Amino acid sequence: MTLRISRPAALTSLALAMAACHAHAEPADTVVVTATRTAQPLANVISDTITINAEQIAESGAGSIVDLLQRQRGIEIARNGGAGTASSVYIRGANSNQNIVLVDGVRIGSSTTGAANWSAIPLTAIDHIEIVYGPLSSLYGADAIGGVIQIFTKKGQGAPAVTAFAGYGSDKTREVDATVSGATGGEHSFSYAISAGKEKSDGFSATRNGAFGFNPDDDGYDRENVSGQFSLQIAPGYEAGALFLHSKLDSQYDNGAAAYDVRSKAELQTAAVYGKARFVSNVDTLLQISQSEDKGQNWGSAAASGYSRIDTRQTNITLQNDIRIGQDIVQVLYDHRKEEVSSNGADAMNRDRTTNSWAASYNARRGASLLNASVRRDNAVYGSKNTGSVGYGYDITSQLRATASYGTSFRAPTYNELYFPGYGNPANKPEEGKNAEIGLRWDDGVNALSASYYHNKLTDMLVNTTPCPYAGYTSGCAYNVNKALLEGVTVAGATKLAGINLSASLDLQDPKDETTGKRLARRAKKHGNVTADYRIGALKTGVELEFSGDRFDDAANKNRLGGYGLVNLYATYAFNKDWSALVRWNNVGDKQYDLARYYVTPGSKVFAGIRYGYK
């Protein structure tokens, strides 16, 4: 694919997908929250949505959440080395700072870069993940241009239970985690879940010869985490609860051949208290007060100037009312968000900003038709933004549904783009997006097929402009000048053939900077995944294929990164109802490939572990 995707070609891809594609099927009883901010069956969701459940995470053998996300449709990654290094996650071609990441409903990320620190998110604490593709600014506000990823930590239910895992693999990678959970039951049930985990690896060299700061030594990491959820049923329709997550990551990276231990330390913390009430029989009210912190420190050299620190704190107050009118739901929402930045650098960066938002949405079903619509207004220091969306789904048959939607979105300028000395400018405006998409989905309980075409037009893109149009800047600066188009087709589905579970996905896209005519950096025009697994009694074996076309490492499209294909193998064996074993062999062919220029990616790696108590 060398040209922009034409609409006839997109429609042809949709038709071919419905006729021939096989890929991942969702359980019929899957319930999702992220798509509408209220729990509902996945079958009633119009937005393109997938879930990664606890079993899939347990069997993945992934070294990080980034490794897990790389295997999902519509997602690409870039990483500066191994599992503990800086990573970016692109959804449908959108930048890392054009997507929102939530942990149990709490927004995380750095206000200086605008992106979540993916390397600090512990995979061992996660119960399941929801990914919603497309713009959701009318529900979540700034930055939801490409999509929203919500991570759910483990929650207590049923009789008291203990689960534990221990594993060891290549690069002396060690992992242990344990969870204690349960619920008392009865009229005033108290549920609880407490999890803790630790991962450590000697790693491998993050860079190769030719990189700035190249050093051939191994760059390892040490990640520790603890999380918890607690809730009390006060009375029918009334619940109070609290939750938290704390993760600490110490990692090494390359900054020259000196013997000094160049390293970084990142901390991710979330905490929330909430109350749910049903003051009126048809109205559910949620009040949540939450806070997240993204702390980062770097020791780049032994000199005093080699140390840097940047901390971000976000405080959120959410009041949400879900009003049921027959089978319809009207949602009225108020959000208050305060961002604070503290650093050891320029005083201009040490400040705060507040965003106040009102939103309303409507979700309805009438026979074979589904409808949702939402509007939102965000008021902040960068100005006021209005966003909206509307979606429609029609059940052509009980197995086949057609969908169409349109939505607007925006990305708020980061602190760096507003205030960083010599680069930012307070006059910078938000980026804006307008997305239209259509889709088809088939699910007969055994076979699942889906295809989506999207056309996301972005304006006022903030880029580094040289020379700077603002007075007083000696070099480049952040400026709203570029336009971009994120356009593509995603096809996916699943089936079972001769006892083999088959799944696959393919993304054909054209993420382009329309101002320069160049492809957006580190994004391929095609990428996908194929998975097959087979169960024989207590043994389950599987093979995965990950593939991607070429990419460019720079905006000028001068430094090409070649395409690649990876083969992974895994097997699990259940000794009995409580004990099981996992073995995973990633990159079987020891393929050498690049996700970022001069940065090394994992070669052939083996990981094995024993799990207790997983049901």
C-alpha cells in the first residue's frame, strides 16, 4: 500500500474481511465499562472495543504490558531497549500523547510529555484490560484522539483465595507475585484484594554501535508493585470503596562508555475513594475522588548537572449520574481535574492548571437499532473546547451488525509545549481531531469476524518549528502548524477448526503528516498478528506470529526501519485445579529488528513459571 487508502478500497477490505478473515472472539457474557463509562454487555457497544482477560494475561508470558499490547490489533509500539526502558504506544497511528490511559478509572500520565509511563505499569497487578478505539473526548476530555486503554487491577469476590506465581527466564529475568482476595458475602458484604509483585532482570544492552551514548553493557531493571481494592455494601444500592496502586521501576540505560551507573527511577501511584448510591430507583450516582502521581528521576552522569527530577500529580473529582429511562440510559457528568508539576529545573515548569468539564450522553436500543450520542465542554488555561460524538448500530441479523460513528476530539498542549524555556509558548492551542468510521461485525458464538474503516483528520498539530514564528526564540519551538490524517482499515476475527483456536488481525493504514506529505514517524502501513492454540487434556500449546511493515524513525522519512516478522511459542499445563506451569519462547528465530533507530530489541528469549490458585 503506497497511496492513501481510497474509500472503494476500504469498502472492499470490509467485504473481504467479512468473507474470509479469522481472529479473536470475545466471550458472550463479556461486560465492558470504558466505551460508555458505565457497565454494559460488549454485544451492546457500538465503539470498536476489545478486552484482554485474566486468562490471556496469565498465558501470555509477556515481560511487560507493552509486550502484551504489541500483540493487539490497531496497536504499534516503539521502545528504547528492553522491558524497563522508555516506550510509546500508538493506537490507530495516534501518538502516545493522543491516547488516554486509566487505571481503575484513574487517569495516569505525565503533564510534561502528555503520555503515560508504560514501563512503570506492572503487568503482574493487572486483572484485565479494555481497549476502545477512536475518539472519546466527549466522554473523557483532552487527549482521547486515538483511543482509551483502561487497566483494571485485581478485585475480590467469592470465598477467600490465594494466587501466586514465580518464574525465571533469559537475561536472569525473575518474577514473583501473589494476591489475597475474597468477599464476606451477606447483606453488608466486604470485598478485598491485595496484590504484590516483583520483577528483576539483568537485561541486555539498550543501544547498538552508532547510537548517541552507546555502551555495550547490560541494562537491567527492577520493578516492584503493590495494589489493593476494598469495597463495602452499605445497603442495597449503596457502596463505598477505596483502591490504590504503587509501582516503582529502577532501570539502567546507556549514556556513554563511562563506568558511572547511568539509571532512572520512575514511580507510578494511584489512589481513589468512591461512593455509589441509588437515591432514586432509576438513578445511579457515583462520586469518586482520585489522585495519580508520575514521578521520574534520572542520573545521567556523576556531575550535579547529571541529575534531573520531574514529578506530575493529577487530582480528579468525578460526579456521575446514570439515569435509566426504560431501557435507555442518560448520563450526566461533572469532572474536575487539577494538574501539578514540580521539577528541579526551570521555575517556569513548576505550576498547576485546572480543567472543569461537563458532559452528557444518551444510550438507547430500539429493536435492531443501537444509538449513542455524547457532548462535553472542557474549560482550562488553554481555552474552552466543545466535543461531541454520535454512533449508530444496526443488527442486520442476530449475528451480523453494521455500525457508523462520527466524533470530535482534542489534545491539550503539554507543559513542555506551553512553558518549557526556549521551546514552549503559552499561546499554543489544542490539537483537534474529526473522526468518521464504519464497521461490520459477525459473531455466531463460534466464529467472530469484524472490520472497521476510520478516517481521523487532525488539525493544529503541535510540532517543533524552525525558525520559530514567535519573537524571542533563538531556535525551534512548539507551534500549531501541521495537519495529519490517520486513515486505515482493521480486520479481525476468530474461529475454531479441527479443535484448533485460530485468531488473526490485520491493520492497513496510512498515518500521514499532510503538511509535509511524509508518513508519521515509527508507524508502519501494515501490521498484524496470527495466533493458533490447541488443547489436549491438561496441556495447551500455542503459536503466535507478529508482523509489521517498514517504518521511518524520523519525521523527514530519511531513516528507514525495516519490516519484521516474529514467531512465539507457548505452552501451559494444569497439574490439577490449583497448580499449573507456563513455558514461553519469544522470537524463536532470534530475529534482529528495530522499533527505534540504534536501539536493541529482545532476541530469542525463554521464560518459564509455576502458578498456584489461578481459576
